[in-house]
Amino acid sequence: MKKLRPEELTQKENYKLLIGSVIPRPIALVTTQSDSGLLNIAPFSFFNIVSSNPPILSIAVQRVNGEPKDTARNILQNKEAVVHIVDTDNVEDANQTAALLGPDESEMDRTEFETVNSVEVSVPGLKQSKVRFEAVLKEDIVIKNGDQPVSDLLLLEIKYYHFDEAIYDNGYIIKDELGAVSRLAGNDYAEIGKTFTIERPQ
């Protein structure tokens, strides 16, 4: 076994080891709005479910020089977001939203995405998504390295679900119809491939 201490590695070295081994990672495509009404779209693979009662998602947004990125700043200011699941049909456009743009630029201009009104939040969703979660900020946990803030761990409570009828079956999601994709390392993504079943012990 290769043995390493995280504190003896650079941030980049730790990052590469983590994203290369914690795989596959689901991808959240998040829409938020600035105070001026500018729509921001960004993908995050430091993302998962935290709770089902109440339904809560987690998204970790890395900071830049201690300052929150647009997504985190918008959520902290306005307390709202719409989280979409990235799938094989929208992954190309989702990838375009990862571009580093200025705070006065919208990722919409780089994509074929169309917006759709939400029900419980003011932030619009993206029409080209089979799953949308309208959510509000439950809690912001600032992750620090010493005294320096390095990340915002955002806990988002779902207030409204949107599921494409093609993937929804009487309370269950049809995974093959959803076609969710996940992040690996570098520029690599993965589709759901071979699956197997193991019964849980009684």
C-alpha cells in the first residue's frame, strides 16, 4: 500500500487523489440568481443526499482566495437554488457551464438550455433536465484550512420535485430512462453500466 499524509501534499495533489478514487460522483447542475437577476449555472460533483426527512441535498462549493464563488454567493444572499441531475442528454451543455466567467456573464449564453419557471422558488429551472429540485438554503457550513475559509458546504432543503414522466413510475425512478452520468477524474465522465443486486441482511 502507498502511504501518504494529506498535510504533506499540496492542495492539488490531495484533489487529484480524491477525485480519482472517490468515483463515480453524481453531478448537480445548479441554477441561482444574483441580486441583479443574472442567472448563474454551474456543475458540482461534490454533491449528494444528506437526508430524506426532510429531503436535503449537500453541495460543496470551493472558494477562490477565500471568497465564495458565484453559486455560493447567490445562495447565501437569496437562499434559493434549483438543482438538476446531469444526464446523457444534457451533459454537453452542462460541461459548457463549467467555464470560468465573470460575475456579469451568464453561462446560458454558452448553451442550448432553456429556462422554465419554478413553483416554490424565484430561481428558474432548466427545461432540458429530467430531474429538478427546487430548494432553499437550510445551512451553510464554512470549511476552513486553519483560519482560511476554503469551501462552503451548502445544505439545501428540497421544496418541490420535478420529474420527467418518462423516468417516473408510481413513486420510483427508472434509472435507465434517466441516464444519469457521473464525474470521474480529469475530463472523464461515466454512464451507468453493469449493475448487480445483493440482498441486504435481515
